[in-house]
Amino acid sequence: MISGRDELGPWMTAHPGFDKIDSTGSTQTGKRVLESAAAGVKRVTLELGGNDTGIVLKDADPEKIAKALFESMFRHNGQACMSIKRLYVHDAIYSKLTKALVAYAGQLKTGDGFDPNTSFGPVQNRLQYERLQATWKQILESGSSILFQGKVPQGSAGSIFRSP
């Protein structure tokens, strides 16, 4: 994996030492990658419009990275443009990492945003709350496995996310 500034992409796609290009970015950038890679008949995988992807390789230590990964996904209740939105995890550590993430999540508290012991307070505004509800509905309808679901304290007010 190599990352860099704007000049890196054209250099890599034109370089004869690279046989495969995998790029995440805008549709416009994807078109430029394809055009440049076509000259060398390189294999290309594009994730267009993608953002905030976390990649966990097989040599990662799930116990050491679980807290940082979780916090990078759910900091600000996940309402930040820089929060990780999805993880690609190597099969070799998938089970261990999901267990470590669930264990960490189980230690966190949902509730009053002014309580210093609260990790997850209310959602920032009604529109965001409704988006979360719509996303949750899609998750449930897709049949995806739910590995953990936090608890909302009885009597909690405001836009604290709850599953229906």
C-alpha cells in the first residue's frame, strides 16, 4: 500500500513496475486512473466515491488496535466526515478483531451527553437521527449479523439513537 499526494497516482499508473492498481477516490479521479493504466494494460480496481475506509492486515494485533479503531469509527457518535465508515479485515484475524471490538464497546456508556462517564450522547440533530434510523433499517433488512447492540438507559431524553 502506497499513499501520497496528487502526483503519485499518475506516476504509479504509468510506471512499468506496477501490474495492478487499486484506487479509492472520486469518479473523476477513477477515470484518470483508468486512462493512465490502460496504456500499460494494468489491472485496475476502483472504489469510486468511497471514503473513510479502514484496512486491517493479518499481522495486526486485535487487542492493541481495537480501542483506536472503535474510537475512529464512533468518535462524535460517528457523525464526522473523517470517521471510519467500514473496515476491511484480513480473514486470519477477523474473529479476534470482532471479539476485541465488541468487548471494548461493552465497556462504554450511552446516555446524558453532559455526564462525564457517558461515551455516547444524543445525536447532533434530528436529520442525522433520522439518517441513522434509516441506515439501521437497511442493516436489519439486509440480514446482516449484529455483533453488539448497546443499551440506552430508561428515561433517556433527546435524540439518543435506539434500535426500533
